[in-house]
Amino acid sequence: QGSMRDFVTDGSTVYGVGYNSYQKDNYMDATVFVGDLNKKEDWVNKPVDGAQQRIKNKTLHSNSRLTGVNSNFVAIGEAKRSGQYLMPTGSAPNRLFVVNDVRAKTLRANYLQSGIFFDGASGKMGAINTYNEIVGRVDAEKVRASKGKPRRQRAFILPYAKNSKVSERAKTLFDGKAWYLDDLTNGSDSSDTSSTSYSQENNRFRIIDASDINDAGIISATALKCHSGYKTTANNATCSDKEEVVAVKLIPIKGKTAKNIVPRDVEKTPTKRNGAGLGLFTAFGLIILSITRNVKTRKINIK
């Protein structure tokens, strides 16, 4: 079995990413397919080291795959940990990783293990743009998953530092690190009425998944919507009103930088909190697309 999920070209050479199974064990491993448009039958399959199902005689992963690649030849992928080999956090996570260059002779999975990507965190890759900005979703709490409870997940954005080099764009917009998208929709300044409006409207939403991002930084995502607004601005605030899943488009606000980001706090007992103050600015505005069963779409422009 095999699947190509995305591709990029370098002259006549094609680099496709996805997964492939091999005759030796028939496991489904993350793979880069390399071919030449002028030699259509001479394709080479390159598995990603560290993401294979079987490593050192142990079936560490149930499966692995690459899901996307950009014009910088950076690929993103996922490797599902086997339930026989739980992480120390008691989980069998869908581990997120990046391949620095699909053109390299040997490919290596670089797992996301810092900042919001704690050891044992599970998630899903969404997309990567030409600025190496990656979006997707990831666990937002560290409760024990095995014989425990499902973990709350939130959408993220990561300005990936290829070869540990942080770009000026990443420094300016994101302080060179990953964020929950909820952090970028939080905050206001009483002297900036437009920013206040963004924050008040945005507190009706918690972004739970991000599926794509373009080079303008516009993100397609999925959110939970509390019609009357969440009780506080905390990441895990509760909703006392109707809550539904909606499609959203996140639009960067011109002129805002990492200095304007006000992270949401996390409540230990969210039902007992009565309120929370707002911060400085929002970094993203939202256009909400509420999709119902009869395909009726409602669009709200938040200014």
C-alpha cells in the first residue's frame, strides 16, 4: 500500500511525500518518492529514519506518514506510537515531526519536543507555507491518557527553524516560537477600539484545529463557538450557553507583532472563576463560517 499526499519539484525531479509499505515487513512507513519526469519508471522510495514502524526490533509505531511539503523542501509528518510502547506520560501519541530537506540522501524525523510540544504530546499536522510556518493541532494538557481521560487539544502555529536558524519574520511575528492560535486571538487595549472589538468577539471561540495556511498568514481552522462568550478569556474556560463546532478563517491584523501577543491563562478550576482581564492586542481577527446540515452558511465580519 502507498499514498502520495503532496509533492514539490526541483527542475524535472519530483519529490512526493506520503507513506509506502515494503516487502520486508509490509509496514506503512513515512516515505519520500523521488522521480524524474524524463525517466518516468525510475522512482526511488526513501523511508524516514526514526519514523518507521519497526525500529531496533521493536514495533514502536503503528504507522507513519508525511502529509505535506513546501517549496523549501521541508516536509511535515506524523508517527502513531504503538500501544505496546507507551510514552512516559502514559500515552500512545500521534507524534509530530519535520524532515528538514527531502532532497537529502538520508531522511531523519525531527520530532517536535519543546515549548507547547511536550514529550508525549499527540496531534495532527495541517499544512506548511513557504515561510516554514506550520499549523495543526496538539494536546493542550498533560493528563495521563492511558486509563485516564481524553486530553483537550488546541490548534497551533509553529514558525519552524530549519537547521536551527530562526528567520527575522519568525522573530518579529512569533518571537521565534510556537503558539496556540487561541493566544493570538486574545487581548485588547482600551485605547484601541478595533482591537477591543476583536478580543470581545474572539472570546466566543476556541480554535481546536488548523488545516491550512497561506503565505499571507491566513489560516483555515475549526473552532468551538460559545454563543454568549466563554466565562473567562482562559484557554480552558467553560461555556454556559450553546456550544457548537464551526469553520473559521483567521486573518492577521496588520501591524501587530509578537510584542502584542497576550497568552491566555489556564484555569485549574474554571467553573469557579468569574472573570479575567484582557491584555494588549489581538494578533488575529476571525471570519466565522457557521455551517449547518442544510449547507446554509453564515458569515460574520469582525472589525
